[in-house]
Amino acid sequence: MESMTGFGSFHGDNGAAWTWTLRSVNGKGLEIRCRFPQGYEEMEPAVRDCLRAFFTRGSISATLELADGAAGQTPKINQAFLEELCRLAENVHARHPSLRPAGVDGLLNVRGVADVGTPDDPARRDELTRLFLTSLEQAAESLKTARLTEGAKIALCLKEQVDRIEQLVFEAKALESVQPQKIRQKLLENLALVRGDADLPEDRFMQEVTACMMRADVREELDRLAAHVRTARELFTETGAIGKKLDFLCQEFNREANTLCSKSADIDLTRVGMALKTAIDQLREQTQNIE
């Protein structure tokens, strides 16, 4: 079982120092956001393909950082663009003296002024690109390990919650036998209030009791809940992504628990039903973290 939350990184140095940083959080599907040094944006399709091979769900951010001077290129300044920015900055400052004048550091950070992205030698650039993509796999393996470690912890919580649900279903089955008596007693109380001194044939009364008992029969819901418990345990043994399956199963758990509460004619059975709903909500909350 794998969590969608994790962190992975890789640091490499081959005449150029670089670092991959991968962060993953919950997501409905697989969402990948990339951030590269200037000049390496064309790597994005390959980076996405690499990460898709490792993960199927989660919102993943992939960041490649280069150490200063690692790109192997002398910074190139777009002199004409810089001078035009300086003129614009002077004009703005003249019109609005209260504004701070533009500094050199700010102007150099404007995209297109300084190019320090890629090496002058195309062969060196291709070599670095290959190194970056190869090392990305190691960063992805690091993230994978972190997600599996977190997933193992979540699996323990999920199993405990499923055990709790099973125990509550067992308690509900023990209370199921009191449903007919409770229904009959409630009907007698209601009929006594309505009919007053009028006589109601016993057979008619029994027909009403039978109809109410059939509407309030919770055996089917309890059987389904027990079956869902077995399904959950089978999913825990599967490899691969099971998060969406578990989420759907939680919806089915919740549907049966709601019906159980609506049919209950016994306060103790209602309490068990409410406890079931709480346990199912906790199960679903943890399920949201699973790939």
C-alpha cells in the first residue's frame, strides 16, 4: 500500500552540481508540475513520462536546481533589452518619485536580460540533459520509498478501523433479534393512542406488524456490511493502486450504515449504527491518502 504523500531528492555532481527535489501530496489523479533552470524546459515531456512510470496518483512537483556556474556558461547580458528597461525605470521614477528606483539586481532578474541557462557547447548540454534525466529516476525511487513507508503506517490504521467496523457489525447482529419486539411494542403504543376504545382485529394488527417488520428488516444491510469488510481485507493484500477502490468501498459502507440507522427501531441498534458511521468516516479520511 502506497501513500500519495512523500518527499524524494537526488544530488549529483559531474562537473556540474544539480539537485532534483520531488514532493508529493494527495490528488484525485496524477498531476505533475515541473520547474527547470532556464534553457532546460524541453526536458518536461521526458520528466513527465519518467514520473508516470513510477506513480499513478498524487500531485507531484518536480524541481531541478543547478549550482551557481554549474551550467558551464558565461552569463550573457541582453544589453539592448537591459538599457531599455533602465530607461523605462527612470521614466517611472521621474513620474512617481515616491517609488524606489529600480536596482541592478532587480533588472537582471527580469526574464530575458541574463541568459545563464545552458552550456555553450551543445555536446556538453546534451550530456547534462542525459545526466539529469537518469538521476531523476533515482529521485523518483527515493520518493517511491517514502510513499511506501508512509503507506505502511496508514495500512495499520486502516486495518484497525476495518476491525472496528467488523466488531460493530457483530454487535448490530446481536441486537437485530430485538427489532420485532421493539416494532410490536411501538405499534401497540401508537395504536393505543389512536384508536382509544375502538376495537382493532388482531389479524389486522398482525398485518401491520408484519409490514413494519419487513420494512425494518436489517439483515440484508448487516450481510452487506460483513461482505464489505471481507472485500476491504482482500484489497489490503493487493499490489498497486487501491485508493479509488477503497474510496468507492467506503461509499458502500456508508450507504448500508445510513440504511441501518433509518430502519432501526431500537435505541441501542441506532447507537451502534452511529458508531459505524463514525468509524466509516475515519476509514474514508485515511483512504484519501492512499494511491
